[in-house]
Amino acid sequence: MLDKLNEIEKAALEDLSSITEQSALDAWRVSNVGRSSPLMQVFAGFGKLSKEEKPIVGAAANRVKVALESALEEKTQAVKNAALAKSLSEEKLDITLPGREVNIGRLHPANQQLRRVLAILAEMGFQVYTSREVETDEMNFQMLNFAPHHPAREMQDSFYVESEGREDNPILMRTHTSPGQIRAMREAVATNPQNPPPIRIALPGMCYRYEQITARSEIQFNQVEGLAVGEGITFADLKGTLTDFARRMFGKDARVRFRASYFPFTEPSAEVDVECFVCGGKGCQVCKNSGWLEILGCGMVHPNVLQNGGYDPKRYTGFAFGMGPERQLMLRNKINDIRYFWGNDLRFLEQF
Amino acid sequence: MKLPISWLKDFIDLDGITVEDIARKLTLAGLEVDEILYAGLAMPTYGAGEKHEFKTNGIAWDKEKIVVAEIREVKEHPNADKLTLLDLYDGQQEQVVLTGAPNIFHLKGTGKLPKPIKVAYAKEGATIYDGHADGLVLTTLKRAKIRGVDSYSMVCSEKELGITEEHEGIILLDDDAPVGMSLADHIGDAVLDISILPNMARNANVIGIARELAALTGRELKKPKIEFTTSGASVEDSVSIEITNSELNPRFVAGLIRGVEIKPSPYQIQRRLKLAGIRAINNIVDATNYAMIELGEPLHAFDYDVLKERAGEKKIKLITRPAQEGEELVTLDGEKRKLTSMNVLVCDEKSSLSLAGVMGGTESEVTQNTRNVLLEGAAWNFINIRRTAKQHNLPSEASFRFSRGVHPALAETGVKRGLQYMAAWAHGSIAPGLVDAYPLKPKDSVVEVTSKEVKRLLGIELTVEQIAELLSRLEFKCEITNHQLQVTAPAHRMDIDEGVVGLADVLEEVARSYGFDKIPTTTISDALPPQAGNPVHEWEEHLRDLLVAIGMQEVVTYRMTSPEREGRVITHGEYVRIANPIAPERSVLRQSLLAAVLEVAEKNVRAESIAMFEVGSIFEPVKNDLPNEPRKLAIVMTGARSASAWDVKAAPAFDFYDMKGRIELLLAGLRYTDIVYAQSESTYSLHPGKSAEVKINGQAVGVFGELHPLAKEKYEFGDAPVIVAEFDLEKLRTLNPSYGIIPVSEFPPMYEDIAIILDESVTASAVEALIRQTGGKTVTDVRLFDVYRDEKIGAGKKSLAYNLTYQAEKTLTDADAAVIRNKIVKRLENTIGAKLRR
Ligand SMILES: [Zn+2]
């Protein structure tokens, strides 16, 4: 009997050794450790054995069963590993084929830039103030210290809106967001006429100038202005605030300079140049070899403007500044044609 | 304005300051230098990694190779008629130089010249511009044989040396030019092209810039010495002036010079004028222009004898008056000008002579035969001149200055300076005195300045003495009494007011003179204002984020459009019209945001998939008042629902339900719950069966649907349907949202599918409402997953299949579910005649 068991074991292991596939393993399992296998027949014939044989044959049969089962397990793993190795070596993708596209949404680049600007200003305490796009001459010019026929009006050729009987105060498309300065000041004064509260606002929005549409000029553009009014706000504060802003916007090492300039609604007025971030100030096409990029106009709020807003210029001072988000993007991304912005070609928009 | 550095040096010592330093100082002080044009002086060289500061053009003259020389004889060329050979001395040796210059050709063969001619001589190896090339092309002189004669050097034209574009003849230097001297040392120059800001008109002249530089460098301003001798009868004996409107003409000054000889000005003068952008005409006209560029006062020269003849036996009387409507004048340019009452004329008793401040008339202009000159210097109203110059399209150096304001004090200085130059260049004798009508003398502004005010506005600590020092450099008169500083504006400034505005005007000058770069940078110490936020702006930004999150590309479009463009999709009403449109297709302000976004979609029609939106204003007219500017959201979708790929065939096209799904997400994101989709009429051309109105809390807030086939035909869209939506943001924003969140249950939900057959006429929303009503709060979700029709179900019938979710605060059993399901089925049977499909 023991010989028979040894034979069964030997034959089974011999069979097993040549197997390479899972299906053959399944068949081997049935014929070698299945219910009707020779080994199981030995267990089935157990009752016919003598009392002395039983423990000996029993132990031997169990040993063979365990041996076959563990051999099977080992072989199964080996077959699996071989199959896996085979499939891994065969399932090779062309990793250079393009990935699948996903259609996603994006903000318009001009609004992305507006958000960047407004986010920085918000952290500096400037809250968003929005106002209308169609304005009166009074709000757009007169209240901002542009006298009628003032030469500065030529810097801002306007689109006028048809209306009758308003020769003294025609309706026009705002040429800057500055009328909002007057509106904001007057609203603040209304809350406390004796002691108007300080103001720190950012005024974003679309503005309009009568220009031919070319690569360099547009009939509409976004502007963000800032306005701070209070007791004891100085030109030095203006310099500090805008230097901080420039560093946030253009990098912590950005060098800025303040160049005297002219705007009717501020005095003193200045242009702020930032060291060209394209060439690092060495001179390039973008900065027209000057090493500087003009990014902001600013100044101390003109006494007439404070007065028109309801703030006594003898008690209050303030500063204002303005910038163009589209221009900033053009400089930053070397965009050479401003018409891209309102052209809305998806091939442009999708790059932002 | 174009400013030659050599001219500037007449009035300020600039030794040791480079051209770039000057340009930088001026730029920072508000006189922005746009470009530096080198015409002889050494140009800065930049190594790799070195900073450029200014746009630079032009040419530097080699000091060894380009020198002053003299022509001693002009000889014939043996083989060429049109060429001559020059006997020339360059200070070291005699040379024979070939030239074809026409302006010395007449001297050919006349033998040794009685007086040598001084010229600009470029030796072999010198780099100059090629005179014959188009534009400016550098060339280096090499030895060559021209018509059998050796040529290795040349006498230069202005173009060849980069002074002007002129190449008709060679430069004829002044007689006192020192032979052998490097030309760069003699007339080498650099020209600053300076942008003049509207409030800096006072600096649009050489003295003005020199004064600024004096303030910026602390060096002395060398004021011009205006001195001359006079002879003969006084001008007052023969000329009088009448001003009819002193507002329009505050001052009129005239001087007389007799016996002038009209000829070209000295070359130095011509060269400076040309570099400043002014044509050189003759010594008299040049003197008026030269004095204007120098001092800022435009002058006008009359032929005195013409005036005298017109006056007959009488004394000349000049009258300034507004023109009559329709009056005519032939101006210097030969144009017959039709005038309006806005224009001011200088006349004599016979008729008009010139268009005041803008352009002279032909009859009395200075000609080759002029012997006696009456020189006018006046002050005009700047608004008037501005309008006149614009009306007649006559921008000139004079109108540029007058239309920005020239102080009347300059009229007298200007005339004297002009006479001085005429006497120097045309050998005339100046008549004693001036006629001077000065009916409207401006008051010199006086402003009190304190250290406290300087500190309050500029944030710097200065003593009154320091403030006075800064202002004195700009010629403000400063008086200090008891630590009080009283400042009087100088008599060339029209831009300094009094009172609180005057103070700001003066403090600006303190800041500029002090240097913006020296003012410290500080942070605001004043209190922060009350924090209020901007709920409307914030809500719109949130809306944008939601739209982007559901795959929408934002666009921003023009506000200006035309009724025709919008008419393709909307029945429009009255428009806000632009009075001066840039083009007919931008003649009105948009009434439809959707029309604008549709145009963008049309332009992008080649894109595989379009899903775009804009948030912005439209404009509704209010008669003779400001328009309303309601805010809108417009969405356009067309093309493939998702992107294709190399192994994915084109996805189905966007349809009504793609838009509806996004609108549902959007409204859920805005936390609205009571939403009804209803059939509606719209001013938009939408497909009647594939469009809906959106109502929230019972209020209509927007429409969406497929573009009407007839409207779509008017665009160049492809086959795919175009799905659009527009919402009124004012209405949408002011609705009450619900911020309640349904808690997530700990107990497992049960899912069950039911399918029912019912009449086509019953809407899905009615079925869903019944299911929800009947199931109560246990039915937490009702999801339609199939709509099916076929013959077996029967004509006029459809099958709707729902996936229901049951959820309770316990674990539901099959029996619990059965009870709810049976209730629902029975209700559907009884109410809408639905049959359970098995
Ligand atoms: Zn650069």
C-alpha cells in the first residue's frame, strides 16, 4: 500500500512538472486530488484496512495529499507569475499616442488678470467698487478736473451717446473708471457728512476710447483704479503702496521707479515703471530697449476732485492709481496684438 | 519736441554730464525722452549684459576721419561733365576730392577761390550714411576709381552725416569753421525727442528745458542776453495797435527792423533748426522760428512795406478781431480759408492779414524782396487757438504752443529776441521802442507754503528754507517772513493757481525739484475704512466660477454693435445710439448679450465643441438720460458633447438636454430649489418646441433652447443644433436661495426601478411630481433613466422608466419598499392612467 502511495505521488508530481497553463492545472487537480483520484480512492478504501495498517497508511496518505496540494499551490503561483510576466511583456502601449482630451471651462484671460490684480489689492485693503459704463461728461470729465476744452481731453477721445438738449453735459462712454471715484466718495460722505470715513477702493471695469482698432489700440479696454482717501495719506504712502503692489504683481525683486507725469485728476502725478521682467532691465524689444515697462499711472488726488467728492481738501488727502490688465498680460505673455482679447478666438483663449 | 543738446548748452553748463544722464533726469522729472538721435557726438556703447536706457538712433562721427576742410578750387573732371574735382585742404595736407555736388558746381573752372569754402570732409575709412541709398544705410569709405580718377574720401551732405535726409548738395559750413578741427567737436550733436505733457507746455522750448535741468542739477541757468542798438524813427511813430477783445488777445507787441538783406541763415542756425524739426527758409523766417524754439513765443514777420502801401498815407493800424462768419483769408500755404466767428484775425484798416496764432496770410508775408520787417509777438486765448487749428487742420509749431497757453510776458521778450537775431543775420537796423498793447495782464499767483503742508501731502520733512531753495531753482519768487514762505509764480507760468489748488500746484514743483526718487516709501498709517465688501461683484464672480466648473469658456465681447447684427436673433427695440461711431457696424450699444456670444460662436465654428458664456451689461435707452445697464448671462453651446480622440468616434452633438443639465447644475450651485421649466414666448428666435422659460420661486429669470432654424440660417453654423440661454442676473441674484443641506443618512438606501406606460401628452415633470408627492420624504431621489416607444406599447403612448431611491431613518425591508411602490403605482394609475410595465 505504501508503495502504491509512493507511486501515485511520483506519477502526479511528474505530470505536474510539465504543466504550463492554468487549464492543465485544473485538469491535474481533478485527476490527482479530485474525488475520484487514485489518492482519494486510498482514503475511500480506508475501512478495509487492519487496525495496525490504519495509522501507518493514514499517515502516509496524508503526507502525499499535503505534498501534492502544496506542489499544486506552488505550481499555480508559478503559472500565474509566468502568465503575468508574459502579459506584461506583451501589453506594451504606444505611450506616444496622444492622451484623451477633456473639454474644460476657463475664465477669459482679461478677467483672470483682473482677478489677480483685485486679489492683491483686496489683501492691501482695497475693496471692489463697480459703477456704470455710460456716464455724463460731468462725471467723466468735469468732476475730475478736466475743464471744457482742456488739452488733456485730447488724450481721451470719447464715444458720445445720442441725446438731445444736453450740450452742457453730454452722455458718453466712460473713458476711465475714475467717475466711480466721485460716486464712491459721495456715497461715503452721505454716510457721515461731518466726518466722512476713509476710503480704500479698487475700481475695475470696461472703458472706452475713440480710437481705430489696430494691433496697438482698441475701442474698449479694462482698467483697474485704486483710490485711497483719508487724513494723512501722503505721496510717500503712494510710493510705498504701489511699490508693494508691484512686488506682489511682478515678483519680490521687482525694481520700480516713479516718473513725474500729468493727469488732470491728480497732483503731483507720476508714471510707475517696473524693471522689464522680460530682459531683467538689460533692454529688449518688449521694453523698447529702455529696460523699463510703464505699468501704472498715479498721483495725489487733486484738491478739486476731493472737493467734488465731498471731502475737504484742507483736511483730507488721497492718492489714486490706474492700470490696464490687458496691457499687463500683453507684456507678461509677449502678446503683440491687442485685438486678440475681444476677438475671442478659442485658440487664443485656450492658452490661458 | 526735438532738442539739440548743443542749443541747450547755450543756457546751461552741462560739462561732465552725459547725454544719457540728461535724458534720464528729464524723463524722471516728467519730460520723457522717447528717443535720442545722435548726429555726430559719441554714442554710448553697451557691452553684453549692460543696460540700455533709451531708444537710440543716428551716427557718431569719427574724430580723426571726419574733419572741417576748405575747398580752394573747383576744377573740371577730365572724363565727366557732371563731376568736379576739388582742391581741398584738410588742415594737414592738400587733397583732390571728387564730387557731384550741385551747390558748388557753378564754381567749376573759376580758378582759385577768392574765399575758400568750408566743408565737412570724410577721409578714407570713415563710416557715414550712404547718400544714394534709400533710408539710412551705413557705409565705409574705400579707395575706388571713378571715371579714371582715384577717389578715397568725400565732402559730405547732411544725409551722409545723419543731420537730415537732405542729399541735394554738400554742407557749406560757416566761414569761421576752423579747418582741421574734428567735425564732431565743431558741430557734433545729439537730439533729445521729448514728449511734452499738457501741463508742461512752458517747457516746449530750449530755455524751459534748460531751466528744468538747472533745477535738477543745481547748476545755474544762463539767461539769454537780449541787447541791441537801435536807430532811426521809433516804431510807435508808424504803427499802432487796436485789440477789440482782450479775452481773445490779451497782448500784442510789434517791433520794426529796417534794411534787412534776405539770405540763408548761418549754417549753425540752419543745422539747429533742422535738428529741431524746423525747415530753414531764410534769415528772417529762421529768426522767428529760432526765437520761438528758444523761448517758446511764436513770432510772425510781416513785410512792413506791404503794410505801409496798404495804409496809403496813413499810419499803419493793426487791429485784432474775431472773423465774421464766412469771411475768407488766403493763408501762407496758398489755401483759401473760410472762417467762422471763432477764428481771430490780425487785420489792418483795409482787410485781414493773418489767422492769429495759427498761420500768416500770403499778401504780407516776407519774400526775397523784403527790406523792412514788422515783427509780431502776441498772446492768444489757448482754447480759441486750439479750436481754430483743429477746425482748419493746421497743426504747427506756433499753434502747438499757443493752444497750450503761452504767457503774455513772453510776447515782449520774444519780439526783442527775434529782432536781435534778425539784426545779427540780416544786417538790419532795429527801430527804437515797441508798440505794445497789453489790455489783459494776468495776475501772478501767490501761494503760502508751510513745512506742515509739505509733510501732509508729500510725506517729507523740509524746512521753509529748503522749500524756498527748491522752488527758486524753477524761478519762483520766494519770500520768508517769520518762518512763513510766500511763493510767487514766475512770469512764464500759466499753470499755477492760488488757494488750495495753487498749493497742490506748488507742492508738485517741490516734489519734482526734490526728486520723486528721493521721497521715501511708507505704508498708509490712516485707519482702514469700514469693510463692506461688494456682494454683487462677489456673486457674479461665484457665478463665473460655477460656469467654468461646468465646462464653459468665458468670452468678453464688444459693447458696440449694430441693429442688423443683433436682428439676426432678436426682435429689438430702441437702441442707445453712438453719436460718433467708429464704423457703421459699431453704431449702437448692445441690447442682447446673447447676440454677442452667438457671433463669437459663429467665428469659432471650426472648433469641434463650443460651450461659452459671457457675463456683462446690456444697455437700455432712457430718453435724454443715462441708459439702464442691466447685467445678463448668455450661454451658447454647439458641436460635439465631448472631445473626440484617435480611438473615440465623434461624440453626439449638444442638444437641449445638455443645456438643461448645465442650467440645473448652475441653479443648484446658486442654491435654488423651486425651479420650473415652462413653455414660453421669447423675444429670441428659438425653436418653439425645443425651448423653455426658467422660473424660480415663480419668477421668470431666463430662457434657453435651440436656435430657431430660420435664425440659425442667418449664421454660418454647421449642421449641429445651436443651443442658447440667457438669464437676467438682476432677477436671479435677488431671489431667495436655500442653504439647507440634506443630512447624509447612516442607514442604507434601497433602490428600485419602475417602468410605466402612459399617454404621450403627460409630461415627465408631472410624473415626477406625482411620484415625489406620493412617496413623501422616504423617496429621496427620482431618476428617469429611459424613455421608450414602440408598436407593442401602442401609438400615442410612451414608456418612462425610473430609478427610485428610498431612504428612512431605519433599515428598510423589502416589505417596506413594496408598500411605497404599490402606493405610487396606484396613484399613477388613478391620476394619469399609467400602467405598470412588466
Ligand atoms: Zn526688456
